Amino acid sequence: ELKVEQNPLFLSMQEGKNYTIYCNYSTTSDRLYWYRQDPGKSLESLFVLLSNGAVKQEGRLMASLDTKARLSTLHITAAVHDLSATYFCAVEYNDMRFGAGTRLTVKP
Amino acid sequence: EAGVAQSPRYKIIEKRQSVAFWCNPISGHATLYWYQQILGQGPKLLIQFQNNGVVDDSQLPKDRFSAERLKGVDSTLKIQPAKLEDSAVYLCASSRSTDTQYFGPGTRLTVL
């Protein structure tokens, strides 16, 4: 059974700092997604990573995929308060499995 | 482009009652998904449709949950009878194929 593990589950960071969220998965997959969810809101697609070594960047967020290590990372550069949200990775195998989410709080 | 529409947005019922949720996907999106998101957890896929056929329903509790997408567009998800543990947000998403999924606003179900 496909398992998707994110860490950390909770992350509190200061504005201007850098940090990385990790997403490990248990079964070979070439398709990994990152989503953002604000409190009480639905999910917003951030990145779709389709191949080994894929790297995508949008603003202060950069996602990468290593299919051999079964690992994806979401790197936050110079965090700002607006990035406070819960971030989910999801892996597609026979179906779509989501991680538990990383609740990010960026403090001034 | 209009997004994924869901209704109702909120529903409160008592256990053992029945409830139905409706989803209208983005026009042209052949694939439709229903997810259950329990508070503090990631979404769990309940069922995936490709047009009006079921692709995956392995995590759907079939003794009480049912879903249909008769004309390959709108979909309904039903729970009958509801249990306390069904309290969650039910999210509908759609995609062109196995591409980026676009999520609706969700229906927040409270079972008392």
C-alpha cells in the first residue's frame, strides 16, 4: 500500500528565514503534486512534478523530485507571513494519496 | 473559466440520517474525484470517475456510501445512514485526465 509521509507536521518560522518540507513515499511513482490549503478553504495546486530531477519554482517556493530516493522537497526562501498555510504533497500511483500536511506559520 | 462547484457548503444531520452532496466539475474535465478530509488530516480519495465510469473506489465504504456520475458531468455522493465518524469536509475535484486536479470549495458535514 502506498504511504506518503511528510515532515515536519508543524513548522513555525520567522519571516526572512529559509526552510524545507520533506515528502517521502513508499512506492515508485513519477507523478507528485504539492498543494496549499488556507484555513477553512479548499486546496490550491502549487506544483506538478512529473519526472526524476524535476524542479519547479514559483515565487519563494521551489519543489523538487527525486524518484530514486522517493523524496520530494518544498523549499521556502525568505518566508513571508502570506505563506502561512498547510502544505500537502500527494503521490499518484493507482490512486492519489495525500500526506498528512505541514502546517506552516510564519511569524514577523 | 468557472471553477468546480459544490453544494451545499454546510450540512448538519443526526446520525442514521441520509445526506447527499452535489458536484459540478469544470467544463471539459473528464475525470472527477470525491475526497473526504477529516479535520487535521490530508484528503482521502473516496472515488474517481473517468467520464461516467468508475476508475477507483477502493477506499469508498460501500455499505453506506454511494456515488454516481450518470451523464459524465455532474456527480452526487450519498451517505446512508450517516455515522458520527463521517463528520468531515467532502471535496470534489476535476481534471482533464490525469493532470492537475482543481478542487471545489467543499461541503462541511457535521453528524450529531
